[in-house]
Amino acid sequence: DPGENSLQKTSISSSVNPSGIFVSPYALNLSSFTKLIKRLQKKHPGFSREEIADAVQEVRRMNKGVLNGMAISSIEEKASDILSSQQQKH
């Protein structure tokens, strides 16, 4: 079956971590991502892990689709700003 062969040749460019959160290949490594999420959860306890991850993804979109080269503190600050602005609507 040619379909099976083509699937094997396709590399997976993104993945879902064990908690089910989409992890972009353009993002931080998993341990940095997890630390960032935990820090944001402490700052914004009213938000779910998924909502916090969405805010981090929004920071990535704002930075031309990548987080590489950004300091974690900078990503945290920008994601925190996004969550703060959503808090009024939350």
C-alpha cells in the first residue's frame, strides 16, 4: 500500500505532551515550557493550564511564529499581559 510508505516518510513536526497540550516545535524545550506554565499558573490561578498555554502560543504568534531567541522572562511577561487582559472578560 503506497499510503503506508508515505506516512512513514512524513516527519512529525509537532507533538502533544503527556498532559495533552500542543507543543510547537518552534517553542521552548519541554522542561522550560513546563516551568513557564507553572510560573504563569502561580501568577494567574484562575486560568486553566490550556488557557495559559494558549497565551504562550499567542506570544509565539506575535513574535513571527517563534519563541527562539526570546528570554523566558520576556515570554512570561508577555503571556502574563495577555492573561491579565483576558481576566476582565474571564
